[in-house]
Amino acid sequence: MAKKANELAHTKWMCKYHIVFTPKYRRKVIYNQYKEDLREVLKQLCNYKGVQILEGHIMPDHVHMLVSIPPKISVSSFMGYLKGKSALMMFDRHANLKYKFGNRHFWSEGYYVSTVGLNEDTIRKYIQEQEKADIMQDKLSVKEYEDPFKG
């Protein structure tokens, strides 16, 4: 699959990033209505900044996104904008979250980011399969602890 660069009047660019960020204390709060609202909010904020979401997946305790960010926007300024505005918008939509997340801190500090380069297909597949992997991990972690020294 040929990758096409984006174009402006005098610039061609292909700046793609794999980004992962989590709610404060990695709380598992992104589910049901929150998940749908967060998806809308993230799409709206990305669209406003001209950032294209190539792939995305919202898990109960983290968000994976494969995005194309224009070169005029740094990744750090985009993430500050995305996390800050999305937190405010989620608190506006769901006032009860303010009590769970005092001081308007919905997201944890920091995030993970890596440049995509020519590995886009691999990263897309990883993001798509992330939910299956997390479900399997949850099933394994629910297993009752057995004392290896018993008997």
C-alpha cells in the first residue's frame, strides 16, 4: 500500500505518530457513555487542529491513536491541547466526573509517542488487536491465586 504525503502550497509532509495516554491513576473510567462521548470529543478536537485520526481505539484505562499531525504543530503542544480541552469538555458533559477527578485532572501527566515511519500497517494492526489482548490479559489476571508451596 503506497503512502501518500499530505500537501500544502510549498510543503509535502508525512508526520504520523502512535500516541497512548491514560486517565489519572490509570482508572478504568472510559466505558459506555463516557467512551462514546470521549470518541466524539477527540474527533472534534483533532478535526479543529487539522490532525487526521488514521486509527484509534479507546480502552477502559487508556487511549491508542495513530494520527497524522501537520508539521506546524509540535506533538507536545498537540497533546497538551488534546488532553486539556478533552478533560474540560468531558467535565462539562459529565459533571459527576469532577468529583471523581478533583482539580479537573482527568488525564495522567505525560503520554507515550513514537514516530510511525514505514511501520504504519504494523501499528494499525497492533491498535486494532489491542482490545483482544487486554481482554485476554484481564481473563488471566482474574485467575485465582494458587499457593505454589501448598501440598
